Amino acid sequence: MITHGSTSIGYIADYLEDQLGTHPDAPALRKDIYVAAMLTRLVGEDYDRAVDVLIADRAQVVDILSAATNLLPGGHALQMLLQQRLSDQQRSLRVADLTERGDLDNAVIAELHVALTSTDGQHNSHRQLLDQVWEYLGSYAQRRRYRSAP
């Protein structure tokens, strides 16, 4: 297992810039080398933080779904879907598994958003939950911003 993957990947990016960038043919390739090094650093950044991002997403989703289950009447189709997503236990920390789980969670968040915005005379609790959904969407996007990007 590569325990310090982003550091190792950073070495590759450094090599691209330092060794290949000083090659006699480098002036013609400088932009390509720079782009390859930058993309390599972004992969390293993803390697380090992917699981943290996906776990943080799930924690925020669980809070929203838990609050939503108290607002919907029992037997409601969406209520059953919320319960199903809440009962989905984490089986793996593999990025592919967490991503698949997150995709399913996001589909339910979208359904919940539709239900909350289509409710006539929204109650204050519905508005608060809708605010939580929008906060989640903002956090979701923010967590995916790259720090290494120019």
C-alpha cells in the first residue's frame, strides 16, 4: 500500500518540471510539461482527501435525512426512501464504494428538495430543512475545490 500517495505523486510532478523542463527540447514542450505536472499534483491532492470529502458528505446527508424523516408522514414513498438511505451501513472506505453511496444519497436529496419546494404553504420546519439542503449543496461544491489549481 502507498501510505503517502500524494507525496509520491508530488515527486512525479517535480520530476516532470525539474528534469523534463530542463531538457534541451523543453522550450517547445514547456506548456505541456507544466500542464502534466499540474494535473499530476491534482491527482495527488485527490488521493489524499477523497475519503475525507466523501465521509463529510455522508455525515451531512445523514443529518438532513434524519431531520426529514420526522417531517414526512409514515408510509409516504419518500419517507421509505429516506429510511432506506439511512439504514445503508458503510461497508467499505474504498473511494469507488463511497462515491456510489454518495450518488444514491444525492438522488434522494434531489427528491427531498423537490418535495420540500412543492409543498403548499411551507412550514417553518420545511424551510429550515430546505436551508440545510442548500447548505449541503454549497458544502458539497466547496469540498471539491482544488487547492493546487492555479
